[in-house]
Amino acid sequence: MFCSIASFAQKLSDKEIGFNENKVISSLKAHGVKNEELASRVSSMRDLQKSQYLRIQKSRNEFFQRNIIQKTSKTTTTAKSAVVVDISQTERQALIALYNSTTGSNWYKQSGWSNLTNNNIKVTDLYGVTIENGKVIKIQLYDNNLSGPLPSEIGSFPYLQELHLTSNNLTGTLPTQIGQLKNLEILYLTQNNLSGELPAEIGQLTNIKYISCGNNQFTGTLPVEISQLQNLEYFDIYNNSITGNIPPQIGLLSKLKGLDLSSNQLEGTIPTQILSLPNLEGLILSLNKLNGTLTGLNQLKKLVRLDLSSNEFTGTIPSELSQLTNLYELDLLGNHLTGSIPLELCSLAKLVDLNLGANELTGSIPLKLDN
């Protein structure tokens, strides 16, 4: 199984996984990474993004497979009905607004969308839109040349479960009306040109499980309202211009498995509340201005990936990191860490990727780590 996943990962394009090489290189240079180290660092970050993408896709597919099976079993008794249910006028107008605002005439694929303005034609088959029982439940228009701002009507889909608009040229701010999507579980906005602050209304998405906003131009601080998303499992907003501290309220997200805030301008320490997240598997905070020591990270028992590279962390590498027995990747490159490399790290049997370079470490490299 590992080989097949690895093989599939090799076929994924940067656009598919939301990886912008030019932005990453600019960010690395801004953080003082030397030219001779750029290629390896870019490769490492690309592999990390592929892994995260595959994990999210796997979880997403498993969820929807269960969801589809349940819905199929519920609807088999009504399959004899030939009645086609049209979507509501509100949803029709919202789709028209989305098409017009994002220059729909230039989309790569747009089958069925031209019929929206004709109220005599029932909306049953639109490219990128899944409709069930007259309700819009998915909008999947990724990599389809959408250009322009999202309209305020984006919040007019009360049954929407997935909004996937990755790899387009969306501009402007994220409308506050996004918070009206009470049934939304997946929000993919990676690799666009969205700007401004994340609206506080994002905290109203109480059913959301996945939020991916990486590779945009978001600014400002992270809204503390994120702490209200008690079903959230994955959150990323890497490669933006987010400032300020990491909200300690994120530590309230007990179901959180992946947190990627890399390539921003975050400052301060890692909140102790985050160190208590019971299900966290990936903590990616590289390429920021975070400081403090690495004390307490050993509490994250399920951690698989820990990337704190290119920050301003000080102190020694805690020997307690050896308690993270599931750790696959440990990247502490480019900080101000001192002291020797703990011999205890040699006990991390699953560790594959270890990067401790560009620090102020002393002493010798333990033989088991040098192989």
C-alpha cells in the first residue's frame, strides 16, 4: 500500500496539491535560506504538501463513501419516481452570481451553466455541481479558471457540504456570508489570490472538518472564532501573510489532526494549549518568526510530522522528544538551538526525515542518527 501511495504522489502536479514554487522560494530567501540549500528545502516542502494532500483526500474520500452509501440506502424506496426536483430560486440566483462574478464565460468547463438564466429549464446537470433532491450539496470548480471575487451570494447554499475552488484566480476578500453555510464540511480555497483577513464568521461553520486556505494573500491575525469549530480536523493557511500570535484558543479543537501555519509572519511562542491537542498528527509552523523553547512538545503523543524550521526558537533540543514514538519527520532547521543532539532521539524507530542544520549545536552526531 505504501508503494502505491508513493507512486500516486509522484504523479500529482504542483497545481493539484496547491504548491506554488515561486512563492515558496521567495519566502525561503526572505528567511535567510542560502541559495545552495534552496533546492533541497523546496523539495522537502513539496513532499510535505503532497503527503498532507493525500491524507486529506483519503479522509475526504472515506467520509463521502460512507455518506453516499447511506444516502443510496435511504433513497432506493423512492427510485421509481420520475419527478425531477428543481433547485430553489435562491440557489439558482446564487449560482448565477458565482458564474458572473468569477467570469464564467472564461471557465475551462461550463456545461449547463448557460441554462441557469432560463427559469423554464430545471437545474439538474451543471459542471462541478452536485445536486441531490433539488439541493446543491457540492460545488467543485477547482482548476477551472475562475477569476474575480466570490459574491456575497456564496452563503446562499443552506445544504452545501463541500466548496472546492482550489487552483483558480479568485481575488478579493472571503465574504462574511461564508459563515451561513451551516452544513459545510469541506472548504478548499488553496492557490488563489484571495486577500484581506479571514472573517470572524468562519467560526459559524460548526460542521466544518477541513479548511484549506494556503497559497493566497490573506493578512491580519487568525480569528479566535476558529476555536468554535469543534469538528475541525485539518486547518491550513500556509504561505500567506498572517501576523500576530497563534491564538491559544486553537487548543480547544480536540479533533484537530493537522495544523499548517507555515510561511507566514507569526510571532510569539507556541501556546501551551496547543500542546494538549490529543489527536494532533501534523504540526507545521515553519518559516515564521516564532520563538521560545521546545518544552512540552512531547505531550503530542500522536505527532507524525513536526516542522518548526526557519523560526527563532532557542534553548536545547529536549530529550523528551524521544517520547514521540510515532514521529516520522522532525525538522528544526534554521533556528538558534544550542547544546548537543540528545542521544535519546536514536530511539525514534519510525523517524525517516531529521533536519537539525543551521543551528548552534555542539558536540558530535550520535552514530545511529548519522547513518
